[in-house]
Amino acid sequence: MKIVVAPDSFKGSLSSKNAADAIETGIHEVFKDAEVVKVPIADGGEGTVAAVVAMTHGKIVKTVVQGPLGEKVTASWGRCKNDEGEFAVIEMAEASGLLLEKESERNVLKASTYGTGQLIKAALDVGIRKIIIGIGGSATNDGGAGLAEALGVKFYDKNNRILPRGGAALADLEYIETSDLDPRLQYTDFYIASDVKNPLCGKNGASYVYGPQKGATESDVKLLDYALEHYSKIAARDVGRDVKDIPGAGAAGGLGAGLMLFSNGHMCNGIELILKLGNFESYLKDAELVFTGEGFSDAQTKNGKAPVGVASIAKKHKIPVVCLSGGISSDSKELLSHGIDAISGTPCAPVSLENCIKNAKQMLEDAAARCCLLIKVGASLQAK
């Protein structure tokens, strides 16, 4: 029996690789001779670089950049190849992510995507002209202005002074100067891996929906939303592109908008892009079963999350899919209409979130073994 194991990360507890290892262990408790093919995956968020590098046998590159508030950070990105040539894969969270800052030190008003721009420059410097950028987990709300600054764009106030970094400063933006924008961007294709569809501004925009998760108060949210609205108007005039209402412009505090403004940025469904890059379909040849999973599954998983992306490809080959997740909600049964055949949570008794995180690996191993025992029972019934 060949079983493909393709989970996303279980945020806060297991990387996608560690999750795949745990599921493999559980499978082998029951099906000792099974051929298990592990394909750790990601949808543009945490673990994207590691997943794509593993699938393409690429290499990790480390670059020292500026973190969200200007501190030094050593960020990892991937240098990879597939049938279409060389490309880089970047996780903006590595340079501009929320988890890079202690909770007490976070400042969404001043946080900048400058370091993410430095990662792009590092990829350009080695000759790469195709860049995949996952934009989950941001600490920022600067509309990608910091990224653009790292690549040569200048943002001025009415006194012809360079603006300080951060989303709040954009409220004082008077004009944008792009004459020093890195010319290599014109010849580089950017693919933005995200499942976020929010516009840049308004009640459904970056500031209102995601700002509070990054520590923004009610007054901060109003200021940041005004700043991004103002920024978008100036950018439409000076850059010649109006992107604020494009779905995904509000992703990562407006980084989606910034990439579309200052590069050849294409918004893409994250999981579909990652699975295509890694030629996931090739791993399914002769497979009889697929295990996938994520930290928490609910009805929202059907909106471009990793398990449904895996299931959509498996269904083309009529392969059943089991989703093992750290937690499942009552509405997760909706996923049964989206290619997933069975869903199970990893805890088998009432347990605290802290305990789940601490014992995630063992719980996932046990859950995989339980599922395999049920599959074994089903097979014996079918044989009768």
C-alpha cells in the first residue's frame, strides 16, 4: 500500500515536516509494510520556504536583514529549480513577521516590510528573475512601502523630507518618487501566495480586519486605515496604478497592494501555487490513500487552505483523503463536499490547548494510528 502524507504545519506546535513524520509513525503502527511518501506542504504562510525547498530539492539561503522595527534578523529563503527554471521562494514572515517581536515590543504603527524588500534584493543579486512570496504572518500594516523603499522607492512628506517607516507615517505622504526603483523588477515575475481576498482599505480592509491581531487599538485602526487610503490615492497618481480594491490588496497589512504597485506582482491561491511548483501530482502515482492536515479545520478551510488544495488534486486520481487536524469545528463537515473523505481531530479526550501544543507530535501519531485501524476494519468488512 502506498500512502501519501501531505500536511500543512500545525501552527505553534509542529512544522509540516514534523507533522508528516508523526503521521508516518502512526501509519506504520498499523500498516507496517506501507510505503509512505511524505510531502510537507504550505499555503503561503508559515513553512512555505521549507516545504518548497523540500519538494524541489532546493537549498536554503540565509540573509541578514532588518526586522519589523529595524533590528537585525537572519532570514531564510529558498533557491529552487523545477522544469520551468530557477526561482526564489520567500516568506515575508521571516523578515517582517509578527513572531519576530516580543508581544510587549510590537508596534504595528511603525512596523515595516523593509526587510522583505531586502530578501527580494538578495534574490535579484544572484540573478533570479522569478520570485514566489508567501505573505502570511505579517507584523506590518505599511502597504508594502518598506519593501518598496528597500528597492529604491522614496516616500516624501509635504516638506520634502523622507517619511519614517511604518504604516502610520503614510498619513503624511505627499508624493512618491520611483526613479531609483530597481530596474530588475521590470524583468522579474512575482507570484504572491495568499488565500486572503481583503481589499486594502475599509471595514474589510487590512487595518480593520488584521490590525487588532497585531496589537492595534481602535484609534490605531482608524489611523492606519486612513493612512492606507491616503497612500493608495497618492500611489494611483504617482505610480499610475489603482490597486486598493483588487482582492488580496489588503493581505499582510497591504503588502499585497505594494507588490502589485511596485513589481509585476500576481495574486495567486497559495496552496495551488505551492503544489504546482513542487509537482505534487507526481507523488500520487499508484497511491491508494492520502493523509493531509492542519492546526485547525473549520468551514473556512474550504477557502483555499492546504487540505482542500491537496484533496482537489487527489480527487482527480480518485484517491481517498483523510484530514487529521489539531482541532475541528462542528462546521468542518462542509469539507466533505470539497474532496475530503474523512476528518478527525487529534485529541481523544478533553485537553487544554497548552497540552495539545506540548504533546502535538504524540497526539498526531496516535490519531493517525486510530484512523488506520478504522481503515483496516473497513477493508475487512468490504472483504466480507
